[in-house]
Amino acid sequence: MMPQSADPVHVVGGGLAGSEAAWQIATRGVPVVLHEMRPQRTTDAHLTDGLAELVCSNSFRSDDPEGNAVGVLHAEMRQAGSLILAAADKNQVPAGGALAVDRDGFSRAVTQALEEHPLIEIRREELATLPPAEWDKVILATGPLTSPALAEAILSLTGETALAFFDAIAPIVHFDSINMGKAWFQSRYDKPGPGGTGADYINCPLDEAQYHAFVDALIAGEKAPMRDFEAKTPYFDGCLPIEVMAERGRETLRFGPMKPVGLTNPHNPAVKAYAIVQLRQDNKLGTLYNMVGFQTKLRHGEQARVFRTIPGLENAEFARLGGLHRNTYLNSPRLLDGTLRLKADPRLRFAGQITGCEGYVESAAVGLMAGRFAAAERHGEMIVPPPLTTAHGALLAHITGGHVEAEEAGAPRSFQPMNINFGLFPPLEEAPRAEPGKRLRGAEKTLAKKKAMAARALAHMAAWLDTPARAA
């Protein structure tokens, strides 16, 4: 049993990172005060006052712990007793090889777990200034939707200008409004994945003429206006609006979210679709489906008009139309130390997307690390970050060091949000070997390398979690 500490750690922000941080701290015997501004103050993206509300996709992406870096991150978080992964597993909906969730059930599960923990106090209030001096240990996990007043206070402390990017939200369609006489169920290459059947996506086919007409409509469609200060804000490449992708080239969508590979139309198997729109189950009941990769800044009326030109969606009824919000994150390599503390004020630790990670899982993973670091600090223990060879350690290294080192080496780069990927992991000490008499080549060699990196990561994460605490 963990020893208990009387002094609380304050966590500001009840999103994925803040919820995970609060859970990790409390399960280590340290009291937590979790501050969440909703419903006192709402945001442009949130719809409820639930903790860990998912405001964009309902997918945590690949759950493959051998060949995909985010799947490795999932597995490491499960090893570490993650609340976010436990709630996701309990509220999973079919999504091929991905881990997707019923977003309402997921948020309810996280909220209930935090509300019922005896060491967690939830305060529904906005923190509009820097935390008061008497809060000696604070985690700021306010995310990309940090309130303007707090963002300004943080910036005044750091002396830096915030970096920002736009994040767009995909529409959600009522299943019973989809014409299944034209659409069909199938996962790409019939891959079932965890909790799936191999027929987990709804597919809507377009021929060449329909595709080009759709691209024309996207480009010509009326967009939501941007304010002056937003005009110079770049998009994060991992979440580009569908119309921005279309503007980059007529074939861009066919090699992105509308690629037709690995799918066969049972209504007309002899004819290969020129492009395909996929929809993924969004809730456990299977009554809602979201349009995969269709985040958009089109006006709502334009969305309904343009998206109903897609075969199968002629009569689509939308439970939610797409939207756009501005995300803010810190220049973390300059501002944060190796345990996510603000160098200008070490009592403040940051977690989640505001640190410059990108994605639900990455945000929660940074919250997990921040929570463990804060609990160890409260107990007077030495803080040992996870090894660089783990997904957690690789992500932490990107946030707190990689770009500074590049600048010092004479190759200046701006710090940008990053999803976890094998490119962030250090190289293998020894290349994977094939069976006697065989030689690894091409895709087989790449897969073997990924599997070896994944196995190393999970082994090193387990060893890190089992390392006895030592006094600082």
C-alpha cells in the first residue's frame, strides 16, 4: 500500500491528461484537487461537462502492440494502470484494428472513477490566473483549449509567444439515415482488429466523375470566417480540414482519407471505386457513425449540402456537424525541464496537448508521466523518467529536448506537435535477424524492426515500473 501524503497536488484541467494525472497521483496515496472550468465556462468544442470528453474523433487509433507505435503506447499505459485506457477498453466499439470508443460511455466511466476516488476532490471552477503561491505542486493540463486569461498569464511568466495551430472536428451521421443499398460494411483488407469483425466501417463509393464533382464542391464551399489573429495560424498536418487537403491537389484525398484500396463493393464487385468515404462507429449502440478524416471548416449549411452528394449519404441526418477550433501549445523544449516542470517556476508542471504532443493517447500518456512525477516528488522520491526506448520516454524526449538539441547543432527548427511514432525511438542495438537461410528485405524487414522496437519498449517499461522508489 502506498504511503499517504497530507498536502494535495492541484491539477488544472479535466481532459484526458488532467484526468489521467489525477488518477496516477491519487493511486499513489497523494490527495488531488482537480479543477475543471466546465460547466462554469464552456469552450467552442466541448458539448458536455463530463471529464475526459472527446471533442474530435472517437478513435484512439491502432491497438497493435507489435507493429504500431501508438499500439505500443496503449500497451505501456495498460501496464502503468492507466484510467484512460481502462475506460476505453470498457467502452470499446468495433473499429477494425483501431481502439475506438463510445464517447459518452467513456467520459462517464472516467468521471465516475474520479468522483468516487476518496483522495480526489473535483472543483468546478475556472482558474483565470497563475495558481496561487500556496499551491506548491501544480499540474497544468488545460489542453489546447486553455482559457484565454490563463494562457496570457502563462505567457507573461515565460516571456514567450504561444505557438498555435487549428484543429478541426469531423461530422457524425445517424446510421439509419445512411443508404445501405449503396454503402456497405467492410474493414480495409477485412482486418478485424480487437473487438471487431472485419466489417467495422461503412463504405460509400464514388466513381471518377462523382469524386471530381465532390472535390470541386469542397473547394468552392463557403468556409467559416477566421478572425484577424487566426489568419496566420498554421494547421497541424495530422488533422487537416478535408477542404484544405483538396486544395493541395485533386488526387490528394484519393491517397488520404478517401483511398479506395483494400475494399470491394458487394453491390457492384466488378467495378472498382475511384474513391471511398469511410464512416466509423461512434457509439456503443451503433446508431451514430463519424466520417473518417472529414474534419472541416465548411459552414454547417455547406457541410450538409456537400456531404449529401456522397453516394449513400444523400439523405444523411447529422448528429453533429464539423467545426474548427484554435489550439495552443508551449515551446516546451525551451520552457520545460526533463520532468515537465516549467523552468521559470518549477512548482508548475505541464501535461497533455499544451506541451506539444498530439493525439488523445499521447495527451493522456503525458498526463500519466506528469502524475507519477508529481506523486514521487510529493513523497520525496527520486524522479526517474521512463527509458528513451519506451514509447513514453520517446514522447517525453520529443517534448522536452529534441528540438533544442537540433538548434544547438546549427539546424534551427520550429517546435511542432507530434504523434508517437517509431521515428522517435532510439535505434535498435542490433538489427533483427531472419531465420537461418533467409534474408529480411523490404516490408518484412521494416515489420521485424518495428516488432523488435515494440518488444524492447514493453520490456523496458515493465522494468521501469518495477524499479523500487529511492529517496531524492
